[in-house]
Amino acid sequence: MECIEHIPLLIQPLVKIYRSTPKVHFPGTKIDIVFTLLSSLFLYGSFAIGQEFLIQVLGWPRIPLTREAATSIGAIAHSTVLVPSLGVLLATQKFIPSAPMKSHPQWWQDAATALLQFCTGYMIYDSINSFLIGRWVSGEGVVLIPGDVEYLGHHFATSFYMMSCLYIGAGHLSAMILMFTGEFTNPINNIFLICRMAMIQLDCCNGPWLQAVYPYIELTFAWMYAVFRIFCGPMSAALNTYDIVFTKEGRSRIPALLIPFWLIMSWGVLIGSIPWIIDCIDMIKDGLVVKYHKDYDGEL
């Protein structure tokens, strides 16, 4: 008798698309690369459409700043797909960070694999679009600015974490909870960044309506980011650490050589967000006060 899959409605399109995508495995592994590359193309399309929306609809000039703002639209598209889907998957299975992939229903396995590959696709897309194409200077090549190396390191570490989970067939839940808590604030974060660019660096696009709503966007972002980075992120990393390091089952499922890398990557991202947390606390203290100046240097 054919087994009927009870797939949550929100996840059904993701599972259908993933299953219909041709599978080409990375040499020596069972890790598919086609869905990852298609995800990168989808996200680049979101960036390109977003850039034209800013220019054609909102009247932004065709300058590097507008391109930078459009990368935030690509990031919003990524997290808008990722976060709700992760929420459904995390809610439908018992949370055991080191659990083997095969312990879940097939539809869940397919959806989880698709999301890990989708997020990896974002890291590939953003590394190329933001730090290779976006930093290309004619006659000089790629010219990175302060902070770029850290972002690229984050992208590599995140991709390595997710792909190593797929390679060993376990630990995916530990990555997914960090992805969920880390990306939950991404949409409001990037909306805030786009609005801040318009407020500070564009005379054409900071009219009365934006000045009216901007303080609320800033305060919403500050509260959400502070809560998730001070409480939710560390709690998730602590649960992962306990299961992988201090339980016999966790240590048996995750190769010993991977454990320190996973812990360094998960806690390192949280520690690296401390300057942002401090800025957010300052925003919360300011309340609904608009603070900006024309010599803004691009740092939060």
C-alpha cells in the first residue's frame, strides 16, 4: 500500500520543487549541487528585480549605493523563504540537535535538505554579487573594504556547517535552529538598512513619509535584534553544545573533528554580533528619536 505523506501546506511547494530538480552530486558525496546553484540564481534575480524597483518605481539614482540597497532586497527574499519554512520543520519534529537525518519522515528530510542548500546558495550568491562584482574597481580588480573579510568568513563558515551536516547525515537540527534564530530578524534588519541609506545618503528619497515611519522601523529592528541575539541565539547554541558535547548519543553521531569547528562557528557568530547588540541597545534608549547625519560612513 502506498504511504500517504502528510506534508504541511507551507512546505509543499518547497518539497515539490526540490524533488523535481535534477540531482547532480558533488564528487565523492551525496550532496546535490543543482538545487544550490538554482537557489543562487533565484536570489540574484531577486536582487536584480529589487534594484530596478528602487530605480524605476521609487526613483533612486543608478549609483553604487542603490546596488548596495538592492542586495538587502535579495537578503529579504532569502530570509522570507527560509524562516517560515524552518519554523514549520522545527515545530514538527522533536528537537535533538545531533539527530540523524534518516530519523525523520522523507518529506521532512527533503525539505530540510532543500533549506540547507537554499541557504548555501545564498552564501554563494552574496559572496559573488556583493564582494566580487560589487567591489570590482576597473583597473584594480576586487577592492575589499573593512569588514568584508569577516562577512566572507561568515559565509564560508556557515556553508561549511550546513554542508558538513548533509555529508555526515546528522546535526542538521543544530544548524537549522541557529539559522532560524539568526535569520528571524533579517527582513526588518534589511528594511532598516535600506531606509537608513535613503534617510542619510539620498536627498531624493527621504520624504516626509519615510521620516515619519523610520523611527518605528529602527526601534522595531533594535528590539527584535537585541532579543534574538541576547537570548534566543545563545540559548540555541547552548542546547546544541550540551547535546553534541555532553551526551553520549551526540558525541557518537558527530565526528570528533567536526565538533570544535561547529562550536567555534556557532558561538563566534554570536560573539561577533556584540557591537550590533550595543548599537541596538543605544537605539532602544533613544526611543523614537531620529538620529542621522550627512557624513554617515555606512557603519551601523
